[in-house]
Amino acid sequence: MYTVSVGNEVSEYPTRATAIAAAKAASAESRQAIFVMDASERERMTYQYGELESYTYETRHRRPPRERRPDEEAKVAEAPADADVSEGAGDSGED
């Protein structure tokens, strides 16, 4: 599934080829940029004046943020706000 955005109007197309054809046609008739994006938001294209202006394919896999375990939640709640929790913090003075 691909989406084509023209200003605030968003249309969905089942295939890449139909989305590109619609974007080319819409951008030839309009002065504004037309954006095409796949469902995973990894592939993005911009059309202007009936031609491809920019193409981006995100090769890095986006991972959702890691959820904290219950024992990590307790440590965060107990730590004072101004405490330095990094390892090796402070100078012991021993060499």
C-alpha cells in the first residue's frame, strides 16, 4: 500500500506503479510537491512538475523503544535525581 500526499489530501494506492503514476500526473498539474510513501515509511519519493525530485529508501531498521523490566523501574524510582550513576564516576585518588 502506498500513500500519495498533495497538500492536506492523502490518497491510498494498492501498488507502487499506480501511486507513482498518480503522483506524476498530480505534480504536472500542480506547482506544489507531491509526496509518495510506502506503508512502512521506508521508501519516500517527491515529485514536482511531473518528475521525480527526490528518492529516499531507509535501509536501517527502526526498532521500537525497549520497555523497562520491573526491576529497572524500581532502580529508577529509588535513585536520587542528582546522583552520578555512571561507572567510574569520581576520583578515588588511588593510582
